[in-house]
Amino acid sequence: MFTAHESTHRFGGGLLGEGFINFGVVEWNLTRHWYHVLVKQGQKESAWTKVMMLGSVAELEQLMSPDSGFELLDVQLMAPPWMNGTEAWSLERIVSLTVGHDEKGMQVILHGTEGRAVYSDSPGRVIDTNSVRGFRKLDLATASNSTV
């Protein structure tokens, strides 16, 4: 979850419409991944792009829904060091996202990157892909879901 301290509140939220509040700084207090998503909203000449920061696959799936009013343009994974195997956070375009459950019923997310790496959201666990059940593959190219 992203948080913002009230001291970073910026005026002018009315410019974006009812229900929006502007902040100069937001924080991500977890050491888990999040998604940096580029979407298009609106039609033809009145369309504009937005960058959204999402904290879960469920939020990404909701954004990908045909009823959301958004066209998915790009999805990048902001991966912590324990996930990407380096000493720093990395931002990488993902081309595939697979969600399932392991033998204990815990959710497993596999992120396929443009550079052909595959990152799991399960720190320190070896994933036996033969034991994973109920996999869903999200089609990031066409913003539609399919069950595998």
C-alpha cells in the first residue's frame, strides 16, 4: 500500500476532478513488488495517458477489465533486490504474468520480463511448478485474462 503524509499535501486537487487529492511525496513501506502501469483514458482526440502505481495483481486485473475505461499500454514490475537477485530495486517491463496457488494454497505470482527473466513473489521459497494448481495467465498485450 502506498501512503502519504498530510504534510506533503498539495493544493489543486480540483483540477483532476472530484475525489482526487494531490501529494508531493508517496511512500511504499513494504519490501515487496509493485506495478508501474501506463494506461490511456478517453477516446481519440480527447484521450490522455496516465501512469498508475498498483500494489497488487487484483488491482492490475481490475484496471485491465473492459469496464475500467482504460487501455493498457505498458506494465513494468518494480522488483525489490530479494526478488530480482541484485543489490537494488529494478524497474523492468513485464510481458507475462501468471498467478496460481502452491500445494499449501498460497498464491504464487510469476513475472516474465522482457529480458526473459522470471521473478517469483515468494521470497526464499523454491517453487515446484508441477505442484502449482489453478494457474491464470494475464495477457498483458491485449488486456484480457485466460485460465491455463
